[in-house]
Amino acid sequence: MKVSVVTPSYNQGQFIERTLQSVADQSGAEIEHVVFDGGSTDDTVEVLKGFSPPVRWVSKKDKGQTDALNQGILATDGDIIGWLNSDDIYYPGTIKRVVEYFEAHPEVDMVYGMADYIDVD
């Protein structure tokens, strides 16, 4: 099963590396991660360029978060699509648990997790 993670972003340079790393550390499926950035003017693009393992990304003006998310969804082909904002993270094992749940419950179309709210500190 393939999981596509779409991350809309705009001027999130101080957070996005943590977001990228949280996806890169996942297992349990083939994972593609795409970032649709709205033309950030901070260091977001530099972080995206330098991140290893490389992530697919686009940085261009868009019409906001919903537009970026929709562009990302259209650019992916996963069996499962995840939405992860550029200042959020997946905890270890998240994607594995999601895939296992969908495999055990094929009648389910959508799952979501309880959010832990974090701030800049």
C-alpha cells in the first residue's frame, strides 16, 4: 500500500525540517511526501533543497492552504492520502498504524488522530 503525504506550506522555515524528518522516519508502507509551498520568502526553500532524503516539492504562489493541498493531492497517487501541515509532525509509527487500520477495516474511508498542540517553544 502506498501512502502520499501532502504538506502545504508558506514561510514555515523554522518548523518544516522537523515536519520533513517526522515523515522520513516513518515506515510500514511505500511513502511519498510532497510539499506545496506558496512561494515562501523565508528559508523554507533552502531547507527543502538541503533535506536528506530528498523530498518532492514545488514553491510558487498559490491561492492559500486549500489550493496548495488540492495541488498536492492531484500530484500524488497513493492509496492513502495524508495531510500534514508544515508546522506539525507525525509521531513514530503513525503511518504504519494507519495502514494497518485500513487493511483491517476496508469499509473505512477516513481516519484522523487526536492532535497534540505544540507551539514555537
